[in-house]
Amino acid sequence: MINNHSQSELIDYLVAVVNNEPITMSMLEDAMNAFWINPDERPKSPEQALDYVIDHKIKLQEARKLGIFVNEEELKIEMARINSNFSSNDELTKTLKRQGMSLDDLQTKLSEEIMIRKMVERRFGQFIRESELEGEATAFFEQNKAKFIIPESIQMDQLFFKLEPNSDQSLKQKIKNNAEETLEMLKKDSDFLKYPNSLRTGYISIDQIKPIELAGIVANMNVGDISGIIETSEGYYIIKLNDRRASRQATFNEVKDQIQAQIRKQKIKADLEAEIKKKREIAEIKIIYQIKK
């Protein structure tokens, strides 16, 4: 199996042809390593990758027939989405290098994905009626209310006393002493927000609280309580629980957009799969090299 393009330059070979456009083994590897697409859609084996790339070629050819193109702003937004998954530009560059790709290669891949999304929306999405979606969403909600429970949520203030990496014991103790002194002052005046290292959260569920060490403590606090010093690997926390909202049944209006978006996505997927099946039947597809299972 080819791991990167530097190897593929030596041993890459033709696997298939779709309407006179080649598919090579390195393209299958690219598909299997495609961090720029949804992991649920990413092929897991060479056999799946061949099907995926054949379908990709057919979709891309259809987008070109419709005259679809990608503008700079669309590509910029997509690049920003990719960058947000990496801690730095260096990390992205290293990932690309490991896969034998350049930034230009990535932009080409992203442009193709954008073209296909626009083609799918033009061919299938624009014909879905909102009235039809709302009716189906209402029926789905009534039949599946148990799936739409809003969990208990809390709102809290917190103070964070950060430990620097590789802090020695004396520095750790100094920071902890600072936290303890602050805690004593908070017992007299519980105004967290007057401290520069404070944070007030919005309403969040217990499982959204980070770091995880805080969640168990908050779960057992009463409204108005101030925690003790909570020690984590990152530093020390002090928490005040301001409010707690009980779990409840969501209303339809609260989840309508979520349900309609999912139904819309399923409709488009079904229509697209049916269309690709038809296109495959009339496309000129030649399998040059049989992938071994």
C-alpha cells in the first residue's frame, strides 16, 4: 500500500478510467487519508476507496457540465474550516508533508469538494419544499419526543490559576497559596467577576464542563455554593454555581431547524445516490487493476 506521494512517484499505477479520466492508486490513498472530508464519509479500504473515487469523478464531471466554479471567498472559508482543526499552520504543513501534499494540492481537493456540494444543492436541494419539510419534521417530532430531551444545565463562575509547563514545586505551591488566599476573600465577597482570571459560563450541561475534574464536583453543588480548591494538571480552579436548570422536554420550535436539516440531508442523499447509480450505468468505466480484498 502506498503511504505518500514520494513513494507513489516510483510505484503508482493506473487503477481505473472514468469517462477518459484516470484513477491511480495514489488517488485511492488520498481518499483514505482525506482529513478534509467528514470521517464518516471517508473510505476505510482500497475497495471502498475505488468506489468513492469513481463516484467523486462522476460528481465532479457533472459539476463541470453545469458550469459550476469556486470563487476565492468560498475557498478562503473552506481553508479557515480546515485550519481550525489544527493547533497551528505548522501542524497543518506537517500533516500535508506526511501525505506528500502541498498547500496547492489541498486547495485543489477543497475546490473539488465545494464544486460537488454546489452541484448537489443545485440539482437536488433547491427543489425541496420547506412546507414538505415542516410537515415531516412535525410528524417525526411527535413520534420521537423521547429523543429530544434538553439535559440539565448549569451556569457558573470560575477562577483559574494556571500552572506553567514544567513548574517546579515551589512555584506550584506559590500559585496554590494564591488560590487559597483568593478563596478566603471569596467567602467574604463572592464577586468572582472582579478578578481578571474569572470566567462566567453560559448555560451548559454537566458533560460540557472542562476539564473533566470539575464536572463531578459541580454535579454535587447547590446553587450559591463556592467550591474548594480544585487541583488539575493545568492548574487550580475555584467555582461558584450560580444557577441550575432541570432537564426537560424540548418544544418542537426549539428543535425544528435541527430536524428539518436532517430530513433535508437524508432526502438529498437518497436522490444523489439514485442519480449516481444511473450515471454509473451509462458512464464508461474501465477497471484496469483489480483491487485485491
